[in-house]
Amino acid sequence: MPLSAGPLVADFGRCFEGVSPQEAERPASCFAFIDCENRGPLTGTLRSHLAGA
């Protein structure tokens, strides 16, 4: 798991408590990487920061 997502795991996990994998698939698909907007400058900043970690 990328370091930048680590702090969010517990918060998002609570959103899916009591939900079956099949039920979670649809809302979870909102986070699919392919649907994310690539923001070049932010991506570069994160890569630089995480490379030094």
C-alpha cells in the first residue's frame, strides 16, 4: 500500500463495515486508478517526496 494512502485506510474501512464484497464493489470502483485525474505537478511532488522516504 502506498504510504500516502495509509492514514485513510481505517476511515474508508469503516465506510464498508457490514458490506459484502459484492455490495462494496460498486462504490469502491469510484477509487479505481484508471478513473483518477492525473495532476502532473502534484504527482511529481508526491513521487519526489516518497522517493526520499
